[in-house]
Amino acid sequence: MDTSEKLMVMACQMHHGCKLPDYLYCSHSGGRRGAGVAVNLWNGQSYATVGADATYVPKQIYKGMRNTAADIKKMSQLLGGQCSLGFIYNSNDLNPVRKTDDFLKGAAASAGATLRNVRLGVTTPSSEWKNLKSPKAVEIGLSSDKADIDAGASISIPLLQTPIKY
């Protein structure tokens, strides 16, 4: 069983039955800045994302780094990446293509936790983060971090339409 199949099985178990993911999101980060790509899995529309985050990594201190082997290893731990499948909830739009495009456009706020390289997160449009009835997405995926807690904000713009779709 490959990684994508494992993610789908975990997602099905998490949702008490299979619900197809609405989008795929992959990102990389260096320090507190990151960039990524989100793809609407219903129509193949892709979005470029840029953002900033605050990540807490247990027992990691990065002050006073010099150009030594030990400090280079510390610096490499600041770099990372993750890929997640997103499942959108609380949307009034029943059309999955429109619902996902509307969700992926613009600014968003997110928070998540990683344990043993598995990341669980929640994302919401940043203007709606206080509204419990606004659309939210639950994300499940793989991360290069072994364990961390993160929160961030990002903005996305449409890129190109790819032939990938259900």
C-alpha cells in the first residue's frame, strides 16, 4: 500500500466513511515563511500560496548560529515541507467545484499539529475565522517534521488549470 492509499484509508476512517478530498495542498517553508500550491481536485484549478507561520518545535533552539556542522544541522531543521488532502465542511454551496474554488481563493488562517510525520490541521478563510458556521477544511497529510505545532496565515492566487480532476 503506497502513501496516497494510506492517506485515503486514514481519511475514510476519520470521517466514518469515504468522503473524497476537495483539494491537495503542498508547501515548503524556511524559517517563518512558506510557499505552496493548492489544487482543486474537482476541476484541476491550481493556486499559488504564500504566507507566514509560527511553528513551535519542541526542544529546538536556534540562537547564536555559526557556520559549523552542528549549526548547519540546526538550520536544516528550520526547512520543511508537507502535503495534505483537504476536506471542506460547512459550505452552503452544494457544487463541489465552486465550493472548492471559493474556499481556495484569497486569504486563509490555519493551525495544525504534527506527530510522527502525520499532520492534522484546520483551515478557514481568514475573514471568517470567528464564525463557527463559515466553511472550514480539515487537512490530513504527511510532513517532514517529526513533531510540531503550527499556526499561520496565507494568501492564494489562481495559477493555471490542470487536466487533473475526478
